[in-house]
Amino acid sequence: MTVKGIIMSWVRKDLLGLEYLSKEEIELILSTADSFKEVSTREIKKVPALRGKTVVNLFYEPSTRTRVSFEVAAKRLSADVINIASETSSVKKGETLIDTGKNIQALKADIIVMRHNYSGAAVVLARNIDLSVINAGDGWHEHPTQALLDIFTLKEKLGRIPGLHVTIVGDIAHSRVARSNIWGLTKLGAKVTVCAPAMLIPPGIEELGVKVSHDLGEALKQADAVNVLRMQFERDEEEAFPKQLEYFQNFGITAERLKKAKKGIIVMHPGPINRGIEMSSEVADGANSVILEQVTNGIAVRMAVLFLVAQAREENAA
Amino acid sequence: MREKAKILDQEAINRALTRIAHEIMEKNRSTKELCLIGIRNRGAFLAKRLANAIEKIDNAPAAVGILDITLYRDDLTLIAAKPLVRKTEIDFDISDKNVVLVDDVLYTGRTIRAALDALIDFGRPKSIQLAVLVDRGHRELPIRADFVGKNIPTAKNETVEVRLEETDGLDEVAIVEKS
Amino acid sequence: MRLLIKNGRVVDPANNIDAALDILVADGKIVKVAKDIKANGAQIIDAADKIIIPGLVDMHVHLREPGREDKETVESGTAAALKGGVTTLLAMPNTTPAIDSEENIALLKKIIGKSAQANVLICGAISKGRLGKELSGIAELKKAGALAISDDGSSVDNDDLLLDAFKQAKEAGLLVICHSEDKALSGKGVVNRGLIATRMGLRGISHESEYLRVERDIKLAKKTGVKIHIAHVSCKESVILIAAAKKQGVKVTAEAAPHHFSFTEEAVLGFDTNFKMNPPLRSKADREALRQALKDGTIDCIASDHAPHTENEKDIEFDRAEFGVIGLETELSAAITELVETKLLDWPRLVEKMAVNPARILGIDQGSLATGKDADIVIIDPKQERLVEKQKLISRSKNCAFLGMKLRGVVEYTIYKGEVHPWNS
């Protein structure tokens, strides 16, 4: 069944990654989010759609902004929200991920929103429990709601996705945000360039249909938008990593660089920003930045996702 | 699905709406504190038509809004096709207004219940009234319409289909029997 | 008690036999192989439409005992082996304690004597504790009964130490089995390096980490003249190096594991840890290279690299899960399905890969159905298909890559030293 070319049925119990979704499913989430955006502008910012449902935020990695965004989204849908924060070290000692999931299932919760430091953790959990699992970021793998809110913001600002040139700058190799954005944007017909020092470009990435560039000036020339990734210099890895200052000189987004870019280029960042490393303060607070709008849109997108998976799960049970 | 009878044609629908417009004005006197809020999908178009009819009577436009009640439904799992959540568009304050809710068919009353819940979240209207094109009976909640285009007694295995030019390409109301 | 196997097709490449013959067994030995044998009072197995081959020799098995009896024991592992048609296996030394001394061999031998259901041969450790720091007493291991040495699970990083080990092994007449992996290159990798790893957000294991070590191991083997065997070859470059070395007369042999010639890295995409092994599943081109190498003889044999792990160690996040899968119960069916059914190997070649060649490499008297040999015989229904199901596996661990798949070729009977184990009930 379609309305104006949009499919009406969401059948998945989980949202694990944009790699697994069709173009139509992504469009359905975006159009649903569009409807939800209005709820947050009301005086009473709440609808009863998930009344009586329990959403568990299961966070194995500290993350204030994603967790809060999901919590606000769930509450605006009238769901009850429980937050469980677990440091990896205690998990290593304690019960397995699947055991934790089954315990939450036994509490008769409905949706688990999980952040995990290992790639694929959400996939493993979803396979082993009946609850809906929403991936709030797993290792370097995917962060689907972040990419959805990025794309939602792009569409809102630029009116379309097909044909847009989007440049993603930063640590592509270790970024779940980059991966989810690449899947989502290419499926919707945008042209994606990833830009980073060679050591931060993962092998085979071109085969996902993106252009690889090591020259920021070049990569910004065509871009309608630039999505700037957070750099984690504190990363404790055996892999090579650039020096902070050197990175900013070559890949930091500055007003100078934006002047040479396409007029009206949009600057996005998943936050939290390292000012003076990924971009200058001037850019972060400037006219091209839509960073705070991303935060607002994140709520609508997460409301849409929570609503859709809850509905699909009820449908399956009925 | 078998179509049993045509109940209203375009002319009859127009007449019914004109009559309802007059009744609304009789009851509310002026468009100053009046607003019409249509329930998606067809109620929204009926609300616009009613507003046009009222403007002809009073020469002043009434505010028109659109309400999507998907998020307030109590039967999400019961309906076969999952409804698409669409936008609610009420870009005015409904507090202290006389709100006329508009829908195409009044049946169990559950849609109206959901709409009332939704409206209350937008503010505190002075009153809420209900206008429907067709009342087919079989109420499951203590809800009645203030303005009715036509009462059509139906059996439970029948449905009333309201077709509008905006959505279906023509104006008519028919009774359809479920097979 | 005499046993007569009638009407089957006997595939015994060690003796150049592929014909409809009967086999008579008495006192655990093969007594006669001929047409229409009559034997009054003998137990008879009608093997019409069945294929009869020598018991398989699997030269790469982790039995986990002593130390990790929760994963597998000599008893459970050898029972699983028999079910898969494996009557002789080489037990890898990465147990706790490692099999790095005369005493530890004695300890393992005691366990084997008490509980082994099949023929278990012992592989000693190259270095003490398999730490790659100090050599174990290689001559002493040989004397105590080790058939080969290996630090499997690790490679000896220090070239000088390995050179020393090769010299001593050469002197002792011991085979060295090389786990060729440079951990400085493979690091924390968990899947093949490339697009799939990138898509999954997982660290990759490069081809270089394997073949550069294969290259070094071959170089040192050439220098010393020792016999080496490259374990679990996974990539094309290694195949090329081994082929070249063989041409030059280096005494090198090699094995491939069923998962490597059956699957590609794409199997990993669902984060199923039953596809996590070391070396990892590689690309289509690598799998094709392994298949061709099995066909042309560059790779001499098939070995399961049977690596049992508990659910607690497997059914977790991909990064944290242990490497390795079990294979004893499925290797023959997997090889029939992937190699024989696809016409890559005919039956005699398959038997060479799974019985004759590993026996030759280890220098043992198995892999033959000649008169006077141990009656280690497998009777296969080559047409029957069977679903691999968790609850039907008898290994103590269930981490099998073939779960949920249908494999062709079912072991109906395994006869070990004349004792009949029927599996089709």
C-alpha cells in the first residue's frame, strides 16, 4: 500500500543499521519523523502513542547526548523510560549481553535502545530476544538514528537528497556515523565523498560507492554539505593516528575554507564538538552550521523510529 | 466488497455541507472565535469546504486546521494496514475558541475520542462541537454529533464510503457490503 | 568375531583400488579384500550403493584435554571423530598444560589410554608453554612419542629460535607443523581485511600476516631440510608460495580446512561467531585458489582444525568471541558436498586428501584398506543429505559453521579396529 509513493508498512522489529534498510524504509522513517517534529512544538509536548510501553536505554558506553535524545523522544511518546548504564569492564566480569537482554525481556520491557562499544552487538542481541532493539551506536559499525537525523536535517535544509553532494570529513575508519551516513545517503541517491588522511580511510570503502579524497579543499569544492566527524585523539589503539595540530591544519573546517566552498554549504557535526580540532568556533557557531537543528531533529527521528518498531512488534504479536 | 447503494451524490453532499455551515453559524454567531479542525484524511477536506461555505455566509474566514489522530488511537494493532503518521497542522491557538471537529463518518466514536484527547493537548477550547457528513450509528462511546449531514442506518457488516473529489476524484457516499 | 562388508564400492587409492569388492575383517584387522567373499557366521553389513573408504586421518584437532574439559575431552572429541568417519587424529598441544615435555606427554597418554574412542596421536609444542621464548626438548618429545611439533595457535616469532627448532626437528626426524601468522600484522583483527571488515566495522586480518610467515617458514625449511607442514592455509598468496617451494624440492606439505574451502568472508556479515576463525574466511578468489590447490595437489590434505568452544565464549559480541569452529563431525560431508559433488575431486582423490596423504605426512600406517592393516573403515551413503543440527552434534561444544545447512554424504558406519559403530539409527 502506498500513499504518494511512500510505502506504508514497517515490518521490522528492530532498527540495526541503514545497511539493512531499503530506500523506501528510510523514506518512511523520514516522513514519519516529519510528522513527529510538530509534537515538540506544542505546548503539551506529548502524545499517548507509546503509553504503557517500556523503553530501556542500555548503554555500555557513556553517551549523554544520544541517551538523552532517546529519553526525550520516548517520553514525548508517553513511554516509560529506564536507563541502564554499564561500563564494559563490569560487563566483562558479569553476565553476557544475551543474558542481560533476556533479563530485560523478563521485566516485560518493549524496546531496548542499545549503545555498545563492540561492532555488531545490536545484531547479536536482536537475534536472541523478542524485544525490539534499536541500535544507538555499535562499535565502528552503525549509528542509524544519527545518520537518519543528519539526512533529515539535510532534506529539511536543502529540500532533497538525490543528487546532493555530501562530504564526510574525519576518522572514517573508526566511525559508525560515517558508515550509516554512507549507506543512507547512497541509497537515497546522494553523492558522497569521504575525506581524511589515508590512515583513517578503511580498506575497500570505495566499493560502497563513495569517492575518497585526502584534500579537504578539493572535497569541499562541490559539496552542498559537509558532515564533520568527531575525532577521538584519546583513542587507545595500536593503529596509526594523526597529531591534533596537524589534523586541524589539514582537515579542520575553518571560515577560510568555507569561503572557498560552495555558497550556502551546510556544516553538520554529530557532537560533541572539539572546537579548534574538527572545526573552528567561528564555523561551529556560524551561519552555515545546523548543529543545533540536528539535535532538535534527532528527537523527531527517534520518536519515529520508536513508534515504528513498537507498532511492528505489536503487529507481529497480534 | 459489494456496493449496495449510493446514498449521496455531489449535489446532495454540497447541500448537506451548506446546511451544516448555516447550522454552525446559527449556533456560534460569528467566525471570530470559531475554528474548524478536520480529522485526517477526508475530514480535513470537509473542514475546508465548510470554511468556504461559512465565508460565503459571514464574509469572514474561519481558521482551519488539520488533526492527525494516529498517535491517539486505541486500536493501532487492530487495523489491517498500519496507518502512516502524518502531520497535524494547527497553526493557531485553540484556547478559548469554539472548535468544530469535522469528520466524514461517525461510527463507534473512537476516532472522535482520540481527536478530543489530541485537541485537549493543544489548549483549552471554549467548546468543542462535532460535525460529520454521515452518522451511521453503532456507537461504542457516549459521543454524539452536533451537526449531521445525513443519518444512514447501517448493518455492522456494511461500511459507509465517503468519496471526495480531493481524494477520490468524485463526490459521492455509498454503502458497501463486506464479503 | 568376523565382519563381512558386502556389495559396496571400495575406494582405496593407496592400493589403486576403486571397485565393487567385499571386505572381510577379523580380530580388528583387514583379512581379505575380494569379490564375493563367503564367510560363514560372520556379521554382515550390506553396503550396496555405499562407498567404503579407509578411516579418515585428521591431522589438526584440538581436544582441549587436559585443561579445558568444559569445551571438549579426549573421550567426547574422539567420539565426535568416529561419528565423522575420523579414526585417527593428531591432537594439538595447546592444552593446559601445553604438551611441551615428556611428563606432559605421559599425562596425555594416560588420558588417551583411559578414554580415547579413536586413535589419538600426539603433537608436541615447539616452545615451552608455546610462548615462543625457549624451545622444548624436541628430541625428548620425539622419544616420548610425539609425531610432530607445533606451536599451533601461535607462530614462533623469533627467526633464530625457529631455525634452531627446525634443525633439532630435522635431527630428530620430526615433522614441524607451522601456524603461519605474524601477530604483529594481524593484531586485534577478527575478519579478513577488506570491504567486508569495513562494512562490519571490524578490524581486519591481512593476507600478509599469513603469507609473509609462510614465506619465512619455507625459507627456513629449505635452509635446514626439515619437513614442514603449513596448517590451515587460507589465502591465494600462500598457495602460490607453497607451490613454488614444492617445485624447488622443499619438503613442505599443506592442509586446508573445510570452512576455508566452503565459505567466504561474506558468511560473516550477520556477525555469527560460528564464522569467526583464525585464519579468517577470505575472499571468493582465495576460496577458489584453495579448491584448485586441492585439485592440483599443492594442498595435500584436508584437516578440520576442530576447535571447540563453549557457548559462553562464542555466543557473545563478535570481537570478544573465541576464534575457531568444530569440524570433526562435518568435515567429510562438507568435503563431499563442496568438492566431490562439484566434480572438483573424484572419490579416490578425496580419500587421498583425507586419509592417505595425512597418514603419509605423519609417517603412520593408516589410510589403506590392504590386507593386514587395522580395520579402520568408513561406510558412506553418498546420496543421502542431512541437515546439520545443533542437538545432534555429539562434540561437547556446538560451535559449528555448518549449522542449519544440508550436507550430502552421510557416514553410516565407522569401523575402528574392527569395532562397528553404526550411526544411522
